[in-house]
Amino acid sequence: MMGRGSRGGGNFHGPDVEEVRGPIRPGTLQRALGLFKPYRAQLAVVAVLVLVISALGVATPLLIRDVIDDAIPNDDRQLLVWLVAGMIAATVASGAFNMIEVWINVGVGVRVMRDIREAVFGHLQKQPLRFFTATRTGDVQSRLVNDISATQSVVTDTIAAMISNSATVISSVVAMLIISWELSIAALILVPFFVGLTVYVGRVRRRLTRETQRSMADLTALTGETLSVSGVLLAKTFGRQKDHKEQFDATNQELMVLTRRRVLTGRAFFVTVQTFFSIAPAAVWYLGGVLVSGDSSAVSVGEIVAFTVLQARLLFPLAQMLNRTVEISSSLALFDRVFEYLDLDPEIIDPPNPVPVDPATAAGRVHFDGVGFKYRADDAPDAFALHNVSFEAEPGQLTAIVGPSGSGKTTVGYLLSRLYDVDDGRVAIDGVDVRDMSLEGLNSLIGVVTQDPFLFHTSVKENIKYGRPNASDEEMFEAARAAQIHDRILDLEDGYDTVVGERGYRMSGGERQRIAIARVTLADPRILLLDEATSSLDTLSERMIQSALSGAMLGRTTIAIAHRLSTIMAAERILVLDDGRIIESGRHHELLAQSGLYRRLYEEQFLAVPPPPDIGTDAAD
């Protein structure tokens, strides 16, 4: 928890999305089917086409029966022509309808995939900061990319395939029963056994699928950390490349084993099914031969041929249905992982009737009124990161917040930006509680510059215009000049079109900081929040940043969270935090005169002289 020394603060208090290992939650199948609800009309058309295709498929074997039993024995050429023409017409029509059905079905499938990705991404953006501090980025990426992509074949093919196969199976069974119930029993007697076996195999595959995706998330997270710029730099400077390679190999080996088990599970079952379905026609031919020879009125040769054609038409979709059932069962584990994210409580949401916010007329006066906050709801009652914090920050003034590490300084900024909500008291801007504003309106009032500003792996221009995408180039240039980075950008190889690299690593720390200041200046917020914006820079870069910030602070309410006291000595008001409480308040010279914590911090930074190193003279004596 930040109040106790942790900068991100706390753990996500909710479903532990990384460690879920239990069975599939009830309702997952119904929710998965609900994804197709917006496309009911298209699916209805698909269903009609499937029924027509199935009817046309049944027609061909019946026409063959009439060719063998009527047209050929009676030498009826005209009937033969009509029957053959009917077979050709049925086949052509079936192919045409099948192409239309596939086109509609694929369109529905890819739209559902798009809807799932958009829903998960949009919902993740609504999650509070505590979620991202407690969840591995690799797990988030794996669920958004790997899990959803793994469901694509099921989403795009399964519903239409199940409808088609079901219609084919039902129509074929009905036609087979009409021809001969005795032959139908011989052909279908073992089907119930295979259905039961399918349910068992699906249950095993579902568990292995979940474990496989969990292992894939581990590999994604490991890759993202160790192959990022920061991870590679750390590994090289500490010589840990070998350790990372061993860790990657172990995780990759686990993924391989799980994938192999998942793929092979049920393979013997499907081989058995295919073998049975391959030899089943032999039993029909034997029984049909017995019926024909024993009682010619029981079944005709044409009926036996038609029956075997129907049986061949039945067994392939039936095998597909059993296979699809296993795939659907496995995919439920993937849908369940996706739905776990969609079920997370956003916590920080817009009020039902937000107070309108107009950045052009807002003054930007900040008021903390008896604010108390702790990062986890189940923490001890006294485990507050902030205790009864009250202060005001006036427009046009610099209000500084200082204190030792873990005192709660950054927590103040989090609450002002409503990255978290207070537990006690309120945070208000111009007299309006931030919880009564829309998040978009609140964001338009506040600009943040952090200790380690984030730059996207794109051009300088796009990074600066991130603050206000519709700004003109001239407005961007003016913001860059105010941040004292314009001339430096022009010296780059491609000027404003220069790509800054991942996290801006092609730029120096001071350059990244000034680009971030230009970004905030372009956004033109009423409140400027500086979270230790110069603490990691050298003296020269710090002076340049301070000069750039002085222009950005003009006319704005500025709250500076600082570790270096040199950056805030001119502040109109300095608040000293310790253990989440404001223990001192005043100007620089006033606080020095109090001989309290501020003076001690000042003396540690400016007056303390380190003792000379021990060179071991005692040993010489």
C-alpha cells in the first residue's frame, strides 16, 4: 500500500483473475450463445438455408431408389431422365445455397469476434488503477488476443455447422426409418454410447484447454517483461540472460506438454468413432441381404442402396457433431476466461447525472476536505494511506506536497484524478465533488506530468498531439516551444515525424519529460499535477524542465508532488505529509523556522555531508 511505501498501492480487490482454476461457471454457454443475439435475423436465414440444403440432400438418395426400383426395371426412359435431372438440379441448388449460407455465416462469425474484442477492451479501460497494478500485463494481453482468437473457429463455424449437421442427421434418420426400421436399428445402435463418451472427452479437454491458456498467459507475460527495453537492459546489466532463457524454456516446455495432451485427448475416441462408422455399412449390407433373400417384400435392392447412401450421408455429419461437441466444450473454458474479465466491477464509473464541466470557464480550485483513503477495503481499520487530509490549492498558485517515501504524496494525485475514490471526506474542484463529474469532464480539467512519462512507440508529433488530437500543427509547435523542446525536435533526423521508440527510449530523460510537458501544455488543462517530474534528472536537465514548467504553470492551479525540495522552494504553500497525515503547512522559510520534518528533510538534502569512507587503517595499526 502506498501509504506504507508502495508506489502503485494495494492489490485488486475482486475476482483473482489470474488464479482461477475451478470448473466452468454456470451460464457460460448461455452467455456465449447470447453473443449472437444481435444477428438473429442473419442466423434465421442461415437456418432456413440449412434446412433447404438438408432436404435437397435427402432427395438424391430417394431419387436413386426410384431409378433402381422403377425406371430401370420398367425401362422407363422418360422417368429416368426426370429422375437424373432431379438429382443434378438438387446438387446444383444445394451447392448454390451452401455458398450463400457460408457467406452469411462467416460474416456473422467475424462480427461476433469483433464485438467480443471491443467489449473486453472497452471494459478493461474502465477498470480502476488497482486492477492493473495487481494483474500481469501478459495475462491481460493473453485473454484479449490469445483466448478470443482461439474461439474464432467455434464462433465462425460452429453454430451453422451444428444446425446443418443436426438437420442432416434428423432428415437422414427419418428417411432411413421410412425405408426400413430394421436396418435403422442396426445402423444406429451404438450411437448413444458414443454420445456419452463424447461428453466425458469434452470435460477432460475443457480442463486441459483452461490450463493451456493459463500457461500461454504465463509465457506471454514472461516474454513481455524480459524482452521489453527495460527488461533487456536489466538482464544485460546484471548478466541474467541465461536465467531468463531457462525460465522461458521451462514455461515453454510446460505449454508444449499441455498442448500435446489437449490435442491428443480424445484422439483415440475419434479414431474409434471413425472406424465404427466405416464398418457400419457392411453390417447394413449383410442385414439387407438377409432381408432381401428371406422375404422379398421386406426391402428392395433399391431401398438398400438408398439406405446406404443415406447412411453415408448421416455418419459424416454425425461424426462432425460429436467432434464439434468436444470443441464447444473446450471453448467454454476460453469463453469463461473472457467473461471473467467482463464481469469485473469497474468501481470508478460516471454518476447517473454528471455535473457539466466546461474547461474554458472552470477556475480549477482544488479542495481536499477531510479525505481518508485505504487501498484495500479489507485492510485493517487503521491501515489508511491518507488520514483526514484537508487543504486547498488556489488557481494561479503552486501548491507543493513533500514528505518521506511512503507518506502518501502520490496518493493525493491519484485521488484528485479519480484513479481511486476516497473512503472518507471528498475531493472537489470548484466546489463540485469529483465523483459528481463525468470521467471525461474531470480528465479535461487535469493534466499530469509524472516522474517517468510514457511515450508511445510512434512519432514525436503523435505523442504531443495525444494531449489534443484535433490541434493544429502551429498549436503543437507553440506547445513545444513553451516546453523548450521545439528546437531539439527540429534537430532530429525526421523532425516531428521521428519515431521515439518503445516508451520513448530513443530520447533522453529530459527530452521525454519536455515532450510530456508539451503534451500537457497542448491539452491546456486548468489543473497541472506534477508527480516528482524532475526527481530522476540531472541538474542541467532539471533546470531546463523547471524553466519549461514555469511557463506551463502560468494561470493554472499547480500541485507539485516533490522529493527534491529545490524544485518547490518558491511554492505559495508547501504541505508536509508523514504517514498519510499533513503535519506541517506553510512557505519554505516558515517551515524551516518550525524545526520540524520539513527542516530535517531540507538538511538531509542540502546540509548533510557524508563521512569519509573507511579505508581499513585499523588493520595497518
